[in-house]
Amino acid sequence: MRVIFILSFIFYSCENITSNDSDNNEIIIDNVEDYFSYSVSNQVAFYFFNNVLINNVQIDSADWIAAFKNDLCVGSQKWTCGSNSCEIPIYGEYSLNEGTQGYMLPGELPSFKIYDASENIYYAALPSDNIPWQDGIFPIIDSLISE
């Protein structure tokens, strides 16, 4: 069963946002695994975050973070790192993998979303530093914040 989940998680691209509340940046979607799914590429950067916060409260191990290029999920990770720095893989476009068409290109900025499992809400989030994507980089960013 776990293999099926991993394979489906890897091979299916993200679904479009279905609901958006412009007053508080909340997004309501039914299934985190579908919305935060992506294809794996040999072009990848790992962005490390020391803190991921929703309304100045650290997220917990049931929550997720994801990177997007426009409305296309290009990487995600469940926040299982506790109080330590945690990474999110952000994949780039690779010409030999059609599943990565439209993914990150050098110099582009990813956008981020946080999934709050306790509230079943997706939030748009801003990093404390905007680091342009480049294959093979490992930037350490202090915080990813949603309010």
C-alpha cells in the first residue's frame, strides 16, 4: 500500500486551487496528497527552513509545506523535523521527463503554501528571504510565514 501511495505521490502533478478567500489567504482543498503531489526530476534544489509559522505559531508534525510555480506543485514535504531545520525539495524542469514540464527554471522564484492539518486549511506563505531557484543549491532560510 505504501508503494502505491509513493508512486502516485511522485507521478501525478498538482490540482488547481478550488477555493480562495482573498481576505486571509486561506485555501480550502479536500486532499493534501493530491494537491501537494509532484513529479521527481533530476533537477532539484533543497530549500531549508528553520521556522515555519502560521500566525506566529510553529507548525507541527501533521502539517505540510509545498513549493509552487504558479499553480503547479514542484515539491512538498510533511513537516516531520520538529524544532530543527527542515528541507523541501523543489524540482526543476527536465526535458526527458514530461511530468516536469512547467517546473522551475534557473532564476525563478518559487511560491510556498502551508497546510495546517488541525484546521484542514492551506495558507499562502512568504519566506524571509527570496532565493531564486537553481539546480543543486541548498539555501537555508530563517522562516516561512503565513498570517
